[in-house]
Amino acid sequence: MSVHEDATALLDDLVLLRRRLHADPEVGLDLPRTQEKVLAALDGLPLELTLGESSTSVTGVLRGARPGPVVLLRADLDALPIQERTGLDFASRVDGVMHACGHDMHTAMLVGAARLLAARRGGMAGDVVFMFQPGEEGWDGSAAMIEEGVLDAAGRRADAAYALHVFGAGVPHGVFSARPGTTMAASDVLEVTVVGAGGHGARPHRAKDPIPAACEMVTALQTLVTRQHDIFDPVVVTVGSFHAGTKRNVIPDSARFEATVRTFSAPAKARVEDAAVTLVRSIARAHGLRAEVEFRDGYPMTVNDAHETAFVTDTITDLFDHRFRPLRNPMPGGEDFSRVLREVPGAFIPFGVGDGTTDNHSPLARFDDALLADGATVLAELALRRIGR
């Protein structure tokens, strides 16, 4: 039987695993219940397993019958602090936590790939590393696993690395995609505290009100993006958190906001960091206030290797014909698989599994379980064809 036929035979098991994960999500680097489910799903396979020390990661190594290249396959495990509103019968049972980005899908697909490859290891010339990673959603779990040696888990550095990521919108249903070069944005953090002097809301002239200045900064940051940056080297600045005050008639001592900053090139990142910090401090000074500003590095750009992307394109086209489409433009999301791709040539592969209208990170996000077998097939075939058999 072909890999895809075997994957299809596993579909019911993969759906069950995915739904168990979906109903019991965890956030961050410490995911003990998720780790337990992954280990149970891998039980009985001929894998050399290592558990993380700084996180509840799982690393598995499958040894081929003959020496050869090392391929790393990644799945992220963590969920998001979102209250689910899908109404699914397997919806999250954990209040305020949801698998809204499809990491439960990734985990089930990688377990499926492990089973498919374990059944074929007698014909494999090389080794496969399975990277089950917590903390992708802002916790930098990839960095933690790299620090603990995941890239060298097979005894030497991986030769290639691949990760699938499902999308509810932006990639058509059932379609795989990829592009060489920059694929996902760098994701950095701008944190600003505007320091003033509190007072009575009826007498603002006797206080130093930080709120109007902070509001002006939020608006000015959007003007900065459109007037100081090349539209063909995009920058996105989104203020997602703004906090100030306790009561309508009290002027607070300070106002604080946080923004995510997305860029697709090193020059654009350097420009926006310098310009944003200067802008915020200048506005504060103009109001007689002080701004405490921090621009903090987040995830770097996700950059696909051109050779590996061509290999992915050929492999998926051979498997599913018309279901591969080149990704025209980079995506503005951030991804810590970028850290793996800075060390190992490989590719990040978007996969459309939604209805095309509901995006990831939505409390209404739904993903199509019927495509789990296809994802597992692609991961397994990439490993088999890259190492040889």
C-alpha cells in the first residue's frame, strides 16, 4: 500500500487524537496533559524518546536501517487564551483556552507521520527527528528545544527540516502552499509607558494627563507606517493592548500600551524600531511628559530555503497534483519555526484546512479533520524522499 493509503487507514485514530487534544488544551511551555497524550499516541513505536527539561517537549528519533541524511519534522502543541465559541461536540472543556490555531491538527499529523515512517524504517537510509514543541504562541518554545539539542538529536545536525501549518483562511481548502525566501514576518514587540502626573478629571490643567498623549501615539504610529516606509517592503504595527486609569473622573499617573510590529526585511525592522522609538518619545516630550519605551525582539523572519522549497513543491505536486499552489506573498504572521530554519535548510508549508472565511485565532475557528491523513502523508513522504529509501 502507498503512504497515502496507509495514512487514510489511520484517519479515524488521528481524528480521535486531534479531538482529545482539542477538548483539553493547554497554554505555554508547560503542557503536561498534552505531553501525556503525545507519549500515549507514540507508545510502541521504535522511537528514541527524550523529554524536555525546560518545557514539556517531546523529541523522538527514528533510526533507518542504513545511514543517511537526517530530516527533522516539527509540530507545535500549545493552544491560545481564547474562549471557544464553535459549539463543536469536542469543543474545549478548559475555560478561556482553545486550540484556535490548529496546533492540535499539527500534533495529530506528526503522530501519523511517525506511525507511517516507523512501518517503513526497514527500507530507510537515514534518520528522522520528530519535534513536538510547546510554547509556539509567544513563548519561544523552539528556542528552548534548540538549546536542549533537538537539532542534533540524531547524533548530528539535521540536514533538512519541515513543518506544516494549517490555516482557516488565506489558503484555499485542501491546498498546500510554499514559497522560497521570506515566508512569515519577523514579529517584534513595542512596549510604551507614558508617565505623567495624576489628578482630578475636572481640573486637568493641574495634572499631566498621559491618556491623550498615549492616544496620539497610537494614531501617529499608523501614520508613521504609511509615510516613512516603502509599501513594497511592508511594515505592520498593531496596538493590541491599551491600559490606563481606574475611574472616569480620575486622571491616572500613567498609560501603557503594547504593539506587535511585523516586518519582512532587516532594513525595514531597523527603520521602524528607530522611527517608532523617536516618535513616541517626541510626542511625550511635546506634552511635557516622559515615555518609557522598549522595542524587544520577538521571532525572526521565517525564511524558506530555495532548494528545499522546490523539493517540497515537487513532492506535493506528485502526491496530490493540482492541490499545490505557490504562495505569492509572505504572510504577516510570526512563527518560531524560523529559529530552526536559521540553522537548518528547510521549508514552512501552509495548508488550507478551514472554510476560507474564519481565520486562525478566532473563537469560531474550525478545521477539517478529514485532511489529517493528507498532512501526515506529506510529512512522511518528505522525510522518505529526502533521506532515500
